[in-house]
Amino acid sequence: MYNLIGAGLIVIGAGIGLGQIGGKAMEGIARQPEAAGKIQTAMLIIGALLEGLAFGALILGK
Amino acid sequence: MMIAQKSFKFLIGIFVFLTSFTYAGEHKTGEHEAHGEAHKEEVHAEGPVDTKEEIDAYIKHHLQDAHDFTFFTDGETGKHYGFSLPIILWDKEAGLQMFSSSKFHHGETVAESNGNFYKYYHGKIYNSDAEGTITYDENHNVQNYRPLDFSITKNVVGTLLAALLLLLAFGSLAKSYKKSQVPGGLKGGLEQLVMFVRDEIAIPNIGKEKHRKFMGYLLTVFFLVLTLNMLGLTPLGFNVTGNIAVTAALALFTFFITQFKGNKDYWKHIFWMPGAPWPMKLVLAPIEVLGMFTKPFSLMVRMFANMTAGHSVLMSLIALVILLKAQFGTVGSTGISLVLSLFIFVIELLVAYLQAFVFTMLSSLFIGIAVEEHAHDDHH
């Protein structure tokens, strides 16, 4: 049972992180549409780093 | 397209070479009793899979490496359709042994080769005797010796297939440059990808002067991971990049390149960070050394976990066809599973490309940090 609670917490953490990144990226693109490509690239990189953390924690937990 | 034709013949040749091993070792014509019932120790992933445990075992079996290529198994008769891959072992006393994995008959019989007996138990090959005894110690660990296993398994076949596909694609692209500077069609897309790796990944991170030396490695890693991830989405049942040994090897490549190409500034920043007061330098040194190892480690875990999770979710959603059959009927359950699986499949396509991109981007970042020239005045 505690496995599931832990997994839920990990997903909450990843969700908050990705949501912040996505939100700030949207704001940045809204301010400067010509920089959309670079912002998107940076967003994807940080998204992958966060996912790596979340998945790593999931694997270590299971 | 002479290179393409030659590579095609090579592909056919390799395929025939591999399948010839099945005729070398085949005793029976591949008939097995139906394995519908579960074994005591493990649920065998053969025969009709109906219950949740059998589906779990089936998924787990397909996420792992295998010594044979099973395309599908007939539910009633239990007959396997596929071919066995060669097993190459290096035994300590007996030397090199090669035989077809059909001698194992999926773990039931003991394989005999030149007087040595080998038993296939839980996915690993052990030295044994004619009856196939496995000796355990008190913690239920297997005590038998293991020969070094150099077999051609499914992952090896997958990697070779990806390598051949890349040779085909890039060979024809290189050949087309003789005719015109602008390649047409799909080859143009390939050229765009190569330019993307150079302009968006290599040059921003490594710098315009030095990126050329590392382009070979970065391009190889990018296209190899992309092709292997895409292969994993086909119904052939590959899961190469979801194997931690494969991703560990790729991360080790990045690790060795950064270590061997690191210049004096890089090592100085790790062991004696300039610009900080000396107590901080002592504190930072072990942290930086640890960081040297955790960065490739995270590369490895990131790709392994992403790929395995993706394949696992995809297979679970396809298994919904069986699990929901009782409530929604065959058509309903197939429809639901189809829609969900389609969504996850499209996401997996994105993840395949994304993982290749992120692996290459982070590798180039680490390489860039290692070869960076600082304009120092002893002040950061």
C-alpha cells in the first residue's frame, strides 16, 4: 500500500514541476513569439530531466 | 542505388545465416504440449493468456531479452511460430560452444554440446549435468557455474537490424551527393535531421571550433537511439533501449569521452574550483566527483525507465482487449483498447524522438563542459 502512496507523491512532484515549466514557457512565448523555438527546446530539455528524476525514483521505489 | 542493392543482399544473407542455425539444432518439428496451466514457480507466458497474472507474466517476458524469436503462439495447440537464435557460450574448461537455442525447448530440456550440459533456468544459462540439476544454497540462490554468454539474443538482432537500416539510409544519402547538392525526398529529411543535430545540439553546447570532432559520436548516438526506439514500437517485439545494459553501454561511451577529452580547466573545476574560498573548495570537490558519475548514471536511468514504462503501458492497454471482454463484449473491448492504444502509441512516437534528442543533447552538454576553454584571469 505504501508503494502506491509513494508513487502518487512522485507523480504529484513531477506534475507540479512540469506544470511550472509549461506555464512559464507559455508566458515566455506569449511575450515574445519569435523566440518560441528556443523556449520550446529549453522546455523539452527540462521536461526530460524532470521525467528522468521521476522515473528514477519510481524505479528505485519499486 | 548500388550501395542500397548491395546492402539489401547483405541483409538477406545475414537473415539466412541466422535462420540456418535453427536447422542445425532442430530435433523435433517444434511441437510442445499446451502450457495453459501455470507452473508452480512461474507463470509461463505461453498458451492462451486469460487471467491478470498470465498477462503480467506475458508483458514481463516481452520486456526482457530472449534467446529465441517467437512471433506468436497458437492458443490451442501451443505451437510456437518463430525461430531460435544461436547460443554462443564460453565455458571455462570446455571453450567455445555454439548451438541453437531450440535445444533448450524453452527451458524444458537440458542442452548438450560436445559433452557439456547446460540448463536454461529463469532466463540464464548454467552449467549442469545430464539431468539438469540446479543446486541452491540456503538463500535459494543458484550455485551452478555460469558460462560467459555471448549469444545472439533478440537485442543483438535488433541492434544489428538498426545498424543495417542506418547503413542503408545514410549510404544512399551519401551516394546521392554525387549527383546533386540537394537530396530529394526522404533523404532530404535525413539531411535536415543531421543539420538539426549539428546546429541545435552540437554547436550551441560544444562551440563552433571544436564540434566537428564529436559530431560522429553525437550523430551515431542520436540515430541509433531513434532507430532502436522506433523498432521497439513495431510488432516484432523488440525492447532494445528498454534494457538497462544497452543504455548503460551508451552512457559509458559518453562518460569515457568526457573523461578522456577533458582539458585542464575541466579537471581543475572538479577538484579545486577556482573563485571560491578554500573551505568551500574542499567541500565542493567530493560533490563534483560524485556529479561526474551521477550525470551519465542519470542518462542511463532516464532512457531505460522511459522506454520500459512506455512499452509496459502500451502492452497493458492492448491487454485490455482480454480483460474487458466480459463487461463490454469483444467489439466493445477491442474498440476501447484500440482508441487508448492509439493515443499512447502517438505519445510513444514523440517519446522515442524526445529520448534520442535528450540523450544527445545532454551528451553534447557534458562534452561541451569538458572541452570548454575559459578566459580566466583567476577570477570567475
